[in-house]
Amino acid sequence: MNNLENLLSIIEEQFVHHSDFMSGQPDELYAPIRYALSVGGKRLRPALVLMACNLFSDSVQSAIAPALALEVFHNFTLLHDDIMDKALVRRGQPTVHTKWNENTAILSGDAMLIKAYQLLGGCDAKLLPQLLSIFSQTAIEVCEGQQYDMNFETLDQVSESEYITMIRLKTSVLIAACCQMGALVGGASEKDAQLLYDFGVNLGIAFQLQDDYLDVYGNPLVFGKQIGGDIVSNKKTFLMIHALELAKSQILQTQSLSDSEKINAVTQIYTQHSIDTLTQNAINNYYQKALQSLDNVSISSERKIELQRFASQIMQRNK
Ligand code: IPE
Ligand code: IPE
Ligand code: MG
Ligand code: MG
Ligand code: MG
């Protein structure tokens, strides 16, 4: 079994030393790709692919191609998401469309999506049809989730279940696919691979709830993204939908304020109505559900310790 540090160093080594998929001409296309893929990030998704594989197989060799593919795909979504969300900073650095321009972020993003498919093509031929099918289904669901996220910006009421559907699509299914695909390349049964998917879905929901929370309460020096960005762009986050339920008139009064006044006022409303605690409780519920699915996987509990530890580490993140 590999520990998390080993697996993360395998991923970094792949990105640094075998980065031929990030080079080519013209440089205007590839420089933003290298920037996005080397500027850090937690590497959560490829780590999950390798860890899920490692549950069933001592070697993680077969998981490297899908791990890279899923991390490149994730970074593609960020290039386009940052245009859609008008985000200026990510990982403490200017976003691609800010450092270059929107057209660059669109096209380099498109190329990354294609590179993701090319990398996936390096998977074991026997499993490739199934992996491609999971990957494509996931990718289309991410687009569906992103469109719901945009649609919700202009709605003044979104239910919690509509919100959960939206984040399951835009964020969780990718995390779930990482776990399922890792399990499959590691030789898991269909049933265990599905349990890994379920683990990933609930972990992913907890992860996006946390992202919503950190967008308000994160430390600006550590989080790497603009604090209050969701408030400014009218996102129907978990916090906002509950604020609209508990204190709609208070929220409406903040609408004419300047960006920074609005961030302060809305944050105060959240805290006043204990929406921070409400969010933490919801995060914990989904995290517990995730752990239950992992419990049901038919391997020794010893083999699950690294993944459980990683999940717990993710739940304590501050960036
Ligand atoms: C950001 O994902 C997008 C969300 C789903 C919230 P991460 O927080 O995993 O981003 P990086 O790759 O670590 O920067
Ligand atoms: C993440 O949603 C979903 C995708 C990137 C597909 P956010 O818009 O909340 O992600 P961040 O906060 O910009 O990383
Ligand atoms: Mg977004
Ligand atoms: Mg965003
Ligand atoms: Mg966010």
C-alpha cells in the first residue's frame, strides 16, 4: 500500500517529467495549459484515482493514465468556470483569462478537454470502453450542473434539493468518477466500484458545501480565491438558499450595496442566523454517508485506512 505522500509525489512526477502532453506550438495555446497544470492545486482527484485503485491492487501503475486525464479535465473546467464566474484569482494567482484573455482561456481549455481524452486512451484496452463511458457521462453532467449554477444566479428562490442536484452534477460526479474509475482499474468488482462511486458522490457534495463555506469564511491569505465571490455574483450557495429562507427581507436590502459592503452585510446575516453552523452540520452529514459506503466495500478494513485518512484530511481543508 502507498501512503498519500507517495501517491501525490507520483502525480507530481508525472506532471513535471512526463509533460509532453503540455508542450507544442503555438506557445499561446500551450503556455496557459502549463500554467494551469503547474500552478498547484490540491490534486485531490488524481489522488483519489490512485487511492481507489490501491484499495484493490498493490500496484497503482494502471491508475496513472486515468488520474492524469481526470486532473487535466478538472483544470479544463476551471478555465471555463473562471470566465463564467468572472473570477480574477485562483490558487493565489491570476486566472488564465485574466493573465491572458478570454479567448485564450476558452481555446486552451478546449485543448485540455481533448488532452484528457487522449490521456484516457492510454488505459488498458479491455477496460477502455467502460472508462470512456463513465468519463463522458460525467463530463456531460458537469456541463448540466454548470448550467444549473448559472440559471440559479437569476432565481430568487432555490430549494435545498435543487441545490444539491446542481452541486452533485457540477462537482460530485467528477469526484465519484475518480473513485469508481480508480477502483475499476485496480480490479474491483462492479459492486465495489459502485460503492466507491457512492462514496465519491457524498464526499463530493460535502466538498462543494465546504467550498461554499470557505468562499465566505475562508482565510483570504490561504484560500487562494476571492472571498465573497459567490455573494457578489449572486450564487445560490447552500448558505444563500438558507439565508433566503430565514431572512429574505434582510438579504434583499443588501442588493443595492457596493460589492465589499454587500459581502460584509451578507456575511453578517449568515452568522446572525447561524448559517455557518448549519453548513458545517450538512458537510458532516454527507461526509458520514460517504464513510458508510466505504465501510461496505468488500476488502479488509486495514486497506481502507489511507482513504479514510485522506477523506478526513479533505474535510479539514482550508484551501
Ligand atoms: C475547485 O476544486 C472547484 C470545485 C469543485 C470547488 P478544487 O478545490 O479541488 O481545486 P484545486 O485543483 O485544488 O485548485
Ligand atoms: C465548481 O464550482 C464547479 C466547477 C468548476 C465545474 P465553483 O464555481 O464554486 O468553483 P470555484 O469556487 O470557482 O473553484
Ligand atoms: Mg462556478
Ligand atoms: Mg467558480
Ligand atoms: Mg466556489
